[in-house]
Amino acid sequence: MLRALLAGGVLAAVSLPLAASGSPIVPQLDAKVTARSIALRDAQGQRVQVLLENTYRIVVTDSSKTRNFHLVGTGVNLRTRISATGTRSWTVYLRPGTYVYKSDRSAKLRGTFKVSGGPPA
């Protein structure tokens, strides 16, 4: 029984898409913060509304010294500094639930998305 479980785990790991380096491909999400807007977009440039449970790389580009990017959800609480600008990158496993991204200095700058299901096959 244990051998069957281990073999299944190995097969599942092998079935993930692989990069040229041989490591699994991690989908990237792009977050952008300006003094007047905040957004989280997928690889096609569409605003994120629903994602599958998975590991994601979130690249935050923050061009505002008065705003930040703060992601809160199931097991996640990540933020950039308000006074800092530049690019940050996080690799995070998103579990089912509702996530909020916002600026801690402006109630108007916020968005939400849902994560559901299991990892893509």
C-alpha cells in the first residue's frame, strides 16, 4: 500500500509542467501599485478574479512612496513597505478562500479574488 502511495506521488510530481531547468513551472501574477491604483493580473494581463489552489510567484511593482501592496488571505499576510518603491517577488502557496489585496493607506485601493479547488493536473 505504501509503495502504491509513493508511486502515485512520484507520478503526480512528474505530471506537472516542467521548465527547461527541470523544475515545475510556477505561474506568475503581476501586481502593480501607483499613487492612484492597485491591480493584480495574470500572465494574459487579465485582472485576477478566480485562481486554482497552487503555488504562484507574485511580482509586485510599486512605484508609489505613499502606497503599498498588502496581500491577505488563508495563511498569507505579505506586504511591501509604504515608503519603498521598486520590485518585490514572493513565491506563495494559495489555498482555497478569499484573498484581499490593498494599500494600507487608502481604503479605495483594494481588490479581491477567490482561490478554489485543487492543484491543476
